[in-house]
Amino acid sequence: MTTQGFEEVLAPNHYFDRNFDIEAAKILPGEYYVTGRDMLLVTVLGSCVAACIRDPGTGIGGMNHFMLPENGDQREVVSSSMRYGSYAMEVLVNQLVKMGASRSRLEAKVFGGGAVLRGFTTVNVGERNSEFVMDYLETERIQVLSQDLMGFFPRKVYFFPSSGRVMVRKLKSVHNNTIFEREQRYGQRLKSSNIAGDVELFT
């Protein structure tokens, strides 16, 4: 399932996690997943950020994985980045509400934004992503219960939406470039993308 505009995709990667003995979905850059079932959502973050948002009243929760685009004229960058960041967040919030979550009860835990991407020299992409997600949640009055943002290491995040439990592992020894290459490819896709339409909001 692909929504309008930027490539926000319902995460298709499902597997059974033997460590936790539970069904799981792996969230890659530009993807999100929302569920009301007892399952695990997993992602690995470099400069990208992930918002884990849930309604404690229903146990419906979800996770996204996104980064603000960066290219072109600086004023245009700020405008398009904010539009895209808001779009990426609203896709997740909208899906939560469509599935039965109450927007007024939503609470969040946010992660990522590490200074780990090579080749992004004009701005600290991770810092910009971190500041955006915190500003967005404050503006939307979604309470942030916990955060683990910025720093210098990638993170692996395990989110259990039904309980709200999150486990974060800092990847201080990364033996391959998969994380960096995946996020750089995602960043390149964002540079050539346009927002085709607004998200229809459910309130």
C-alpha cells in the first residue's frame, strides 16, 4: 500500500521473531506500520528518526521511520522538509485514528537522529530530524513519554505497541554499511520526490 505523495509505504516485511516468540514487522526508511494486535515492530536507525505512537486506551500503536529531505535552495529546503516531515508524521497518526485510536490520547516515544551519515556536510541531518519530531509532537500536543535522540551511534529499536514497551540497543560496532547505504538511498529518493497531496486527516 503506497499513500499519496512521498513514498510512505505500509511495511511489508513480516517475520516471526524467535527471541521474543512473537510476530514482528521490520520497518525500513520511508515505511510505517500500525497494529492493534500483540506484535513487535522493529527498525534500525542512523540519521533517520522513528516515532513510536500508541493509544494506551486501546493498545493500538504504530511506528514510522523517516528523514527530512535535503537539497537545493536553503529556503526551499526548510519549506519542503517541514512539509515532508509533517506529512510523514500525519500518515502514521492518520492510520492510528482510522484503526480506532483516539487522537487525544496518543502518546509517543521517539528515537534516532544520530550523527552517523557520511556525506551530509551542510547540516547535521540527525539533529534536524530530532528537532523536527520533537517540535511536531509538541505542536500536536502528543505527550512524549521518552526519547533517545542524536548522539553518534545507530540504534536498533524494538516496540511492542500493545503494552507500549520499547527496547533500544546502541549499535556501537557496525560491521557493514547496510544502515548507511539504506538511509543514503532513501535520502536520494526524497530529493527526486514531490508531495502529491495532503493526508486526509481523521479527528
